[in-house]
Amino acid sequence: MKGLENLQRYVTAYAAINPSESDDLQLITDYLNNNAMDTAIDRKNFNGHITTSAFIVNSGRTHLLLLHHKSLNRWLQPGGHAETTDESLLASALREASEETGIPTKHLTNLPLTSDPDLPFDIDSHHIPANDRKLEPGHYHHDLRYLFVYSGDGAHHFNTEESTGMQWVNLTDLYTDITFASVSLKIANFLAK
């Protein structure tokens, strides 16, 4: 996959744009310093692995699309494991978004932070609990999150193998949500520019 060799550069560039998040980036920084890039997207690497996800806003840029994740029983943005066949990390996020929402990639436009479209809009490291059914110990997902605007006609559907629901949520309603408070404000501030 193109772009894995640039992960450290992406994290450094992201940290320069978002200096208040430097403490939050320590987990991914330590991960990149202590793991080989050839195992970074291997979902069986339980030191952690790189994932991608998509924040999708409607064409009016007022609502965020969320899915009710079947395994975690939480409302989350579409996303998942990067694959070796993905052209880039951005392409991985687009693929995941399309697979999980039914939205064709042609209806999703990346809203990049900078002139480099592959630089993620947000970076988040979070713990995934052990899954005894899959024989997986607890581990970290280092999630590179991209922002997209949806320009389709509203005809989309969620993947019932991974989700139990899908909804558009007003960004302002997420300002106090424990999961989305900081990122919804970040999205709203970015869109207001």
C-alpha cells in the first residue's frame, strides 16, 4: 500500500497543525517507533494496527453520518482495517465508507486539511476490547480519519453484517457527545472557514 512509508511524516505534519493534540498522538508515535511498517496494517498484529475511517457530512455540511456498530454496540463513523490492496490510506477510508454505507465513492469528496489530500483530517488511537469469539486480545487501533462531503441523492444503505442502523446526526447535537464532542467541533470549525 502506498503511503505507509509516509505515516511518520503524516503524524508529524498533523501534530504541527494540531499542537494541542500532541499528548494524544503519543500512542501512535510510540507505535510507529517500535513496529515495522510491513506489519502496520496486519489485523493480527496485536501490538496494534493502522485503521482508516470516514467522517461524512451531508451536502449542507450540517449533519454527520453515523452507523450503529454491531460488535461494539455504539454509534460510530464508517471505517475499518486498511488492506494491502488499497492504493493509499485515503483510498482505504473511501473503500470502507462505501462498503459500510452503500454510498458510491464518486459521491464522496475529500475535504483535506492541507494541499496533501492523503494527510488525515484527524488521528485517533483507541483501545479495542478483547474478542473471545475471534480469539483476539485487546489491542489498539491507530485510526487515520478523513473528512468527506456527500453529494449523492440520498439513496444509501448500511451493511447489515457490520451495523444495525445508520443515521444523519446534526453536528451541533454531537458537541456534548462523549465520543464525538471534540471531533464534531473540529469538523464544524473547519467547515466554517
